[in-house]
Amino acid sequence: MADKSMAKREPQAPAPAERAEETAVYMPRVDIRETENEVVLIADVPGVDETSVSIDLDGSELAIRGKFVPKTPEGYQLTYREYDSGDYERTFALGDSIDRGGIEAVVRDGVLRLTLPKAKEVQPKRIAVKAG
């Protein structure tokens, strides 16, 4: 049975947790791409920046959490809004083939990009053939 880098789970609403304030919780949509050397996860988290997002790895569970609080620019008044304030939460199960020490995360313009490098022992390699 082949080891999967990242297991797909059906999206589920985040588990109820005790919260200090009443706020909505959204599940960000993600794209997951894989190359020979890494898995890249791209999540839409509008309104979230590097100070309001956290990524935790506990065993094989990777959890993404972000907080969005809308800010109205000075001198403007809100006329219409499609995004409510709230939190983002999503979890993923990582396979053994991910190098946990090399995971990197970057957030820019409401898009979170996680790069999960594959462990060296699972990356494909070419074996040299010698005449014998």
C-alpha cells in the first residue's frame, strides 16, 4: 500500500470549542499540488495576515487557524459587505513522507501557501547501472 503525503478528508465543520467570544468559524477552501519533492497547500483566508494566522503540527495532524476582523479604512463608511468577521479553521492528516522540520508558510493578500517538503528517503532517485 502506497503511503500518501497528505490524506484527503471530507470537509467537516470545525469541532465545537470553548470560545471567549461568539464568532463564526469558516473552513477555508484549499488547493493541494504535489511534485516529486514537495506538496504545496494553498488556502484562501481573506483578511488574514501573518499576525492573525497560526499553523500547528501535532503528530500527523496539521491545523490551520486564522482570525479575520474587518477594518474600515479611515474616512470611509461600510456600504456593503460579503465577508463577515470570524475565524478560519481546517485540519489535515500528514503522511510519514513529509519532512516535518522543513515545512514553510507564507501568507500574502489573503492567500496562505504551505510548502511541505517530502522526506529525502521517499523522493524518487535514479539508480546508476554499471557494466558488470
